[in-house]
Amino acid sequence: MVLPEEPTMRLPLLLRVSTSLILALMSVVITTAPSMAQQTGELINASDDPLLQGFRWRSIGPVGQGGRVDDIAVNPKNSKNFFVGFATAGLWKTTNNGTTFRPVFDTYSTHSIGAIGLSPSNPDIVYIGTGEANNRQSSSFGEGMYKSTDNGETFVHIGLRETQSIARVVVHPSNPDVVWVAANGQLFGPNPERGVFKTIDGGETWGKVLYIDENTGATDLLMDPSNPDILFAATYQRRRTACCFVGGGPGSGIWTSQDGGESWNRVEGNGLPNGTMGRIALAMTPANPDVVYAQIEVAADKEDQLNEVESEEWQRLAREDATPPDPEWNGIWRSTNKGRSWEFRSNENGRPMYFSQIRVSPQDPDLVYVVDQRVHKSRDGATTFETLEGYGHVDQHAIWIDPTDHDHIMIGNDGSVDITWDQGETWESLRTWAVGQPYHVSVDMRRPYYVCTGLQDNGSWCGPSSVRQGPILAQDWYRIGGGDGFYTAIDPTDFTVIYSESQNGNIRRGNLIDGETSSIRPRGAGGRGGRGGRGGGGRSNIVPTPEPNTEIRWNWNTPFIISPHNAQTIHAGSNHFFTSRDRGETWMMSPDLTKNIDRDEIQIMGFYNAIERCRQNNRGVECIPSRNDGVGSWSTIVSVSE
């Protein structure tokens, strides 16, 4: 989910006064504003280029906007000491319960953390699985496993380099050398380095103990809290390409091992749904180790087809949000005998491709939490749920419940970490770090120059590269755009004219003097902006107006630039190339520059993209559980330069 962008969004006002007063007050601001302290300490990530070796990296922000969290791991012997792994911001550590954090992974060759495993018997031993496992078009890749023996102060690489994305790391409760890893594998192609891996020598060597095929990885893994030889794993068949996404297939399923992962058996039937599965999440609890929860993405493709009357009734109930519980559709199942039989509980399962996390209280087997954009809580064993409120951001990807106090919970989302001490009644948001996910950066011509950037799920922001005294503060940055932030640009002749963009080509021009913004996205006949997003409404701003059936396809991350030769000229790319000579008021459009391939003719893992996405009422029909999730447009221009 993305934050909505208001059509009438206003930028922060610089001043509504004369130019001379603007300059005078700017002088006051520059004189009195705190400036950046000198950076001290060890120089990290120095360039090999002799001309750049004197340069030192420094953080300028923004602080507070946050970025996507993939995992949270807490010292089992001291809950004030924990690690947070980010999709692109590396690994951070706190020793004071989140009052302060420091990065501990900046000098290693990947910034994407997928999973963290702390040894219960020796918390100084920390295993890190790199590479985000959330399957988005913006997911970053890792390079296997790392290990620390000094509580995260230093790390060494210990293998599995080609796994690319790791979803879970489980460490044996009494032997820190025994570790299991659930590896998703490559997102954009097949590879054999996926499945469940096991080491018995602390990562010196690895064995692949559960392998389905080159398209199917492991997306969850858990250990019976009463017997470390009993394991459950979830496998997930998925592939993303530039045009398409297929999530689900015969490789997806639940597996169990009774011998520490040496051999595995598929768990199926006995109350589980019959259809083709997608992504699956698993949970157990020491409160009752016989209880297993499975949150399953599943199609109703193996059921009898509905007749016309039944189909119309399904559609009516769906419109009224009154569909009955459906044990053959996405939802939650529970076993009370370690997976031998299962009972359907509810259809709580929002956008499983991207979320799929379920946790159970360590003290109450009926107290269950699941996430999607929001956090949902059940007190009756996942039969009914309430939606919790008050945390700092949407899109939840990590949950940790204190094993000694189930009132104490931490969640990780696209805005960082939120903590509750009362089961979600109230929340504290941790936002004291610069961990945003910038797509692109632009600068203006001021002295000191200002930097603007678009952040994943956190809008677009601008802030100073330096200030006269003290550090650069969070309040030195100001917001210039909403939604997912992507490209930004500042007029090199007038820094008060600024451009930002949210997903699917929604380009906006703003003015820092009066705070006004307006959509300048190229719009076709009838004011339509084309496939992939809204167009801004109103009449066409393309000259000449294209034919009504002209297709305009926008990339999620649409490229645009200001011409370096003329600040009035802007270029943007969809499947057409656009040029404006009047700052986006009107546009000229090229012919379709792409090959215009029919993506429905493309095959991915044996599935034609023409196969439709699964729908609850479309039963007994071949379908794809998560078809083209996140890919509304395809065959588009991805880079523009002049």
C-alpha cells in the first residue's frame, strides 16, 4: 500500500513577500540555523580513485521518514539489545531499548537484510541472511549468509552467495553451530540455490536439505518449541520479470521434518485446502507446541465451477462485503496435533505475495497476530480479527512478540519500527534514524546546495547538504510530494520551482513561494493519463491530442528530467517519449517506441500470462494466485537522458 497523494497538496511556503525580504530572511536563517558537526572516526568505504580518497561519506538525512523493515531479532537474555534488518538500509543495533541505534553492516558488500537469527544459547552469535524476500519489483538482492561472534560488531561471510534472497534463519536452541536457512532464491530467474539449507558447523559447510525445483524457494521456516528435531517449512513458487509476475504453482506447499531437517514430507489434505497454493506463513507457540497455524494463499481452482445463479450470488455478496467463510480460499488454518489434521479458521490474508507474516502469543495459543497494510489481532484462535490502530506507518513485514511478556510487541513496516507494551492499544514509533529508501537524487544550484529525493512509500523530500552550525536536523527537510517518491528535479535557474513524482508517471510541478502544486502528467484524449495510474483529470495536454484509443503505459518508476540546456524543457518516458517546452503545461508525444509485445503471450515457469488472476468466485478454473502483482504497466521507457 502507498500513501495517497492529495491532488491539492501544498508545498511548504518559503515566503509570500518581496524578493528583497526573501533574501534578507534567508540570510537570517543561514546565520542562525544549526550546522553540521565535523565527522570523526574511522573512514569507511573509501574510494580507490586517488581523486576521491579524501572524501568522507556523511549522513545528511532525512531522519524520521523511515524505510522498509524485513526482520527484528531480540537478544533472548536482554530484550534491550536487539537488531533491525532493513530492505535496503542494512543492519542496525540498539543496546538501550531503541533510544539510539547504530549501523553495524555498512562496510559489507550488500545493504539488503532478509532475516536475522540469534543463537538462544549464546546471543553473541548472530546469523544474517541477506536479500529481501518480499517479492516486490523494488526488492534488493543479497549475497548469502553472514555470521558474527561478537554480538554484531563484526561479521564474516559464510556462504550461500547465490541464494539472493533469504526469508528466515533458525538457530538450534542449545547448539549455535546448527542453523537452518529458508532461501527464496532469485526473484527474476531460475536457480538451484534455493530451498532449505542446514549447517552443523556454524556455516563452514552447508547442505541443501529441502529442494523442490529451480523455481521454488522456501519462504518460511519454524521449529517446534518443544523439540528442535521437528521443523515446518513453507515453499513458494514465484517469478518476476519486467512485464509480469507469477506467484504460486505446484511447488508451493507446507513441509515437515521429524529428524532435524534431514528428510521432509509434504503436508497436504486432512483439512488443508485443495487448490494451487501461493505464499504461506507459519507459526507455533510454546504455550501449546501441538498448535500450528498456517496462513495460506490458495486458489479455488480445484473446486466445482459455479453455475450462473451461484456466480451472481457470489458477486452480490462480495459487493456487500458479506461473503461467507470460504475454506478453499486465502485464509488461515490451524492444527492442534502438530500438522496431522487441520481446521479452517478464517479468510484473513491480505496481499500475501508482499506480506504473509503470522505470530502467536508465547503465553496464549488463541492470541494471534497477522499483518498486511495494517496489523490484525485475534483473541479466538484466528477465527475473528480486529484491526489495530495508532502505529506509525502502513505495510507491515515483521513482528516480534516478547517470549516473557506477550503485551510487549514490535512491528517492522515501511516506516521503520513501532513498539507496544499493551498488545497494540498504544504505540511508540522509533524514527530517529536515516533509513529511507531513495530511488533517485537531484540537487539545486544554491550554496550550500539542497538535495531532493523520492523515497519508497514515504513521498519526496528536500533538505540541505550542510548548515552553518550543528547537525542537519529532521526539520531542515521539507516534503514536496506524496505516495511512493521517485524522480525529483529542481529548476537550475530558480530553486523555488521543483518537480516530484509518485508512482506510474504522476509528475507534479510545485512552487516554494506560494506552496501550490499541480499535476503536469501527460494526458491523452479526455484527460486520461494512460495505463498505470491517474492522469490528473481535465483536457488533454498533449499537442496534438492523440487518438482516443492511444495507449500510454507508465512505468512504476517513470523517468523524467529537466533539459540541461533549457530549464523550460522537460523530458519524460512512458511507451512514448514526451517533451514539454513550457515546464509541463503542454507536451509533444512521439510514436510508441517499444516493441509493443503482447505480454499475455509470454510464458513464465510454464504459465502463460494470459491465464487470469485467481478470484474467489471464479472456481474450478485455471488461474494464478498473484498474477502481475505490482506490474500494472509493461514495455515502457526506463531511462531518459540528454
